[in-house]
Amino acid sequence: MNGDEQLLNGRVYGHDHDAPNPGPLPHRTYAELVGGPLDGLLLDITGRRPDEVDAGAALSTELGRFPGGRSLYDPRPDEPRTSGPGVSCRFYHCGDTP
């Protein structure tokens, strides 16, 4: 695991890596990002409806194939999800866009 990967692992997407608590909060629900430039980050999906979770996410990043672009992550339809706080599902990298 390189330095960038260690920095990202277990942190929440959108939180500053210098924040006093960049990790997950116990009352929030997260999707774990798998693969791609944001591998290991958690995406806060608290309050999203099931159809919004099914749509996945296009996440802004400087680390992807297109700096300043978005990395695309989708759930797998056959994977189970848990309800409630904590990590409820995984979103898998499926590409990048400018």
C-alpha cells in the first residue's frame, strides 16, 4: 500500500485528511468505495433512498484519470445491503469522466 492509499483508507469522502476526525461517525450510513482512485474511502449515504443508492455516485477527484474530473462508482445489484448505521454496502469503481 503506497502513501496515498494509506492516507485514504478508512476516511470519509469529502472530509479533509487534516480534519481532527476524518473517519466515520457512528450514527451515519456509508458505502465503501472499492477500486479506482478513491479505493478505501467511505461515502456517506445517510438519508439516501434505495433508488438513489442504486444509481451509484460520480465523485469529484484530482486522483482519477482526468484530474478535476469524476470517478464513477456503482453498487452491484446482487450484493446484499444492511440497514442502519455503519457500512451498509460497497460501490465499485466503473470508470472516470472529465
